[in-house]
Amino acid sequence: MQNKDIDEALSKVLLNASSTRAFLKRLKKAEPRRWTHVYGNISAAYDELKPQKVNVIEYRIGIYNPEDNHTWPWHFDIDSGIFLSASYRQCKFAKAAVFKDKDTARVFFHNWKGKRNLKMELIETETITFVDNN
């Protein structure tokens, strides 16, 4: 029972940043030699439990009229480009449909009925997502 109470108290301290800072401050005043060991252990636990950053590649469909342009004209200026949304409408970057792989994006474009006079270019974007470290 006593270990369970200690575990709960320790969890409350570690899960709340201000409680952790207060705990370390009290410990540093009371026992300066043990403080470095405790601080090291808390840092190691945080590094072990914190979410990991993962780079994810996503694809969006940029569309253009081949009569006006030979390629998608805003390749290096994504904000000015015209994209295809999830509801098969022309849109800007913020509302564009996002795909995990190229094949799915190509199938999506070729299922679009309004593709007759337009061509596509796959725009590859890299985003950072956080994954829990379980």
C-alpha cells in the first residue's frame, strides 16, 4: 500500500510541470547532493516518455490547364497553386485533399469527372507529426 501511495504522488509530481519544478526546488534546498541524481532520473524519464517527432510525406494534387502552362506553374510557391479538394473541387493548399501515397492520389484524380481539360502534378509535402512512445 505504501508503494502505491508513493507511485501516485510521484505521478502527480511528474505529470504537472509546476509541481515538478517546485519539487526539484525543495529537494535542491534540502538535499543538494541527491538533487542531481533525481534531476537526472526525471530528465531520463521525460526523454523516454515524450512523443517522438516523425517526418511524414504527404501528397496533394496540383491541377493546371495544359493550354496555358506546360507544367504546374507554382511548383515553388505552393500558396498560389490550384489544388483538388476531397470533394473534387478546385481549391487552395489549405483545403486540398491529402494522400499518403502516390497511387491513391492518381486514382483519386482519374476518378474525377472534371479532369477532361486539366492535368495533374503530385505535390509532395513533408510534415512533422508526434507519435506516442509506447
